[in-house]
Amino acid sequence: MTQPTTIRIELPASLRLLAGIPTRDALPLPVPQPATVNGAINALEAAYPALGNTLRNPATGQRRPLVRFFACGQDISHQPLDTPLPEAIACGAEPLLILGAIAGG
């Protein structure tokens, strides 16, 4: 088994409030290597159980439609959740951003 790496995750205010996270800072969380969005969500849900099933559909394990993931300025929401994250995210230099999309028109 590989050693975990620490990544940083930034959450919107609504998810920080739900999880009881008082800070606006990026959350450092250990994830298994290679670091993936799936690993980041698993670590986030383990550290903050109130976030369980908010980012993924519990029946399918897929990203919820109005949740978006950004890595190094790129929207990676439509990539498979097990795609390795860019090195800058995996080493903690850049945060993984998790945002809610806005729908309507």
C-alpha cells in the first residue's frame, strides 16, 4: 500500500457550514496515491461525515450534477473520478476546488 499524500481542498461556504468548518482556508487532507477526486471525496467524507452523499450520488457513486471540481484552473468535473490529479494538486502546491454549479437561465 502506498503512503498517503496531503492535498488541499477548498469548499464553498454552504458546504463548510454544513460540515461545521469554521475556516475559509483550504483543508489539508491525506489521500492515497495516486491522488484522485474519488480519494479526495473519501478523505473529505471521512473527516467531515456531515458531507456524506453531498458530492456523489450514493446509488451510483458518480458526481452529483451541480457539483464541479477544478484543478489548476481547469474544470475536471467530467473526467472519471479515478483520474489522477495534476502534480500541483497531488503535492499540495495548488488546492482542489469543489464548487456548486449555478443552474437556470
